[in-house]
Amino acid sequence: MERIIGVEEARGRLGSLAEEVSVGSESIVLTKRGQALAVLVSRDEYARLKEASTRLVRAELQGRLAEVRESVRRAGLKPEVVDEAIAMARGLA
């Protein structure tokens, strides 16, 4: 469930709004001229969303790496070349 509040109204109540979302299950949508700008959510909900996003990105990356390994294999090279390239790139970071 969510509540909608204009940013002007929220400006003076941000502390209390933050406390409300931190203890409840309700999020607060901040709007300006009727357009949603941001959403206040609890720290736990934010962590859950970040974790879900990370899992999704990792799954997509694994799929793309599998495609690259297959392309490398079809080109007559060893798929381990991909892993070596990743290891080298990590060493540069």
C-alpha cells in the first residue's frame, strides 16, 4: 500500500514521514505538480529491492557470459579464454 504526498507538504514533515515508513509497511510517493518524483520506503524494503535488483543483474550477466563462451567455442577457441579475460579485467580494477 502507498500514500501520495506532494513534495511541498512533505518538506516540513520529512522526519516524521521517514519514521512512519521505517516502522510500517506503507511507502510514500512524493509528487510535484501531480507527477511522481520519488518514493520513501523503509530501510528493509530498500535492502530487499537492492538485493532483488542485484540478483536480476547477476542472472543476466551469467546468461550473457554463457553466450560469449558459446561464441568463443564456436570460433574454435577454448571457453576458458573468457574466464582468463575476466580474471585479468578484475585485476585491473
